[in-house]
Amino acid sequence: MALEQIYYVTQILVGIGFILSIFFLAVQMRQNSYLLRKTMADGRRQRTNFLAETIVTDADFRDFERRINKDYDTFNPDERYRADILGVRIVQSILDELSAYFDGQISDDEWLNLKWNMRHAPKRPHVQAAYSWVKDGYSKQVQEYWESLDASGEIRFLQSDN
């Protein structure tokens, strides 16, 4: 076999190897993106599951959590602070998810769940109080979306909630 023929065969093999490596890289990136989204979803789920678990396992917390909606205006400063800090944890989790949604990092199913949460959370007085504490840590887009929610949790004025 002539040296020139070996050179051409080598070039063909290099080309095939290059194409295979690009294909492999694309598969790896897709898998990595899926795992990243899954990890982020699990993290968001863990942040919200604490509330349900605490309500189920702690009667004092359960009673306090129930009182927030009906007695918030009559809370003493310690109770109000406790409720507001709980609100911070709730609103930060929701705003983090909303930010992730705008960055394209959550699935359509997760978006449906987030919309359901946003339908209920803004109605709660401790969440409203907490939002004023944390809002400056979020983008204008996230702030505008949250602030566009009316008392029912529905969007008042944005062109689209996609």
C-alpha cells in the first residue's frame, strides 16, 4: 500500500472518529441536562416537603400554621416573626422555581405545580410580608410576575404566563 493511500485511509478514519466523538458529546450533554433538571427538581421538592412533614409530625407547628391565616393580625411580635420567617422559606422556594422557569430549567409538569403553588401562597399574610424582605434578591422579571398575581393567585396584567 502506498504512503498516499495510507494517508487517505487515515484521514477517513479521523473524520469518522471526529463525527463519532461529536455524536457521543451530544448524547452526554443530553444526559447531563436531564440529570441536572432532575437534581434541581429533587432539590425543589425537598425544600417544599419540609412543610408537609413538619405539619404531619409536629402538633404545635400544625396549630401555629393553621392560625397564620386567621390570627396573623393578632400575633404578638414573636409569633409574627416566626410566621414571617416561615413565609420567607416558602416564598424563596417559589421564587427560585419561578426564576428557574424563566431560565428554562423546569419542565412543563413542574410549571403546572408551580402555578398551583402560586395560586395559593400569595394569599397568605406571612408570605406577603416575607416577599417584601426577599424580593430584591430576584430579577425584575420574577418580581413583576409575582407582583402581577392578584389575591386569587391569577395573573392580572401580563401578556402571557408561559
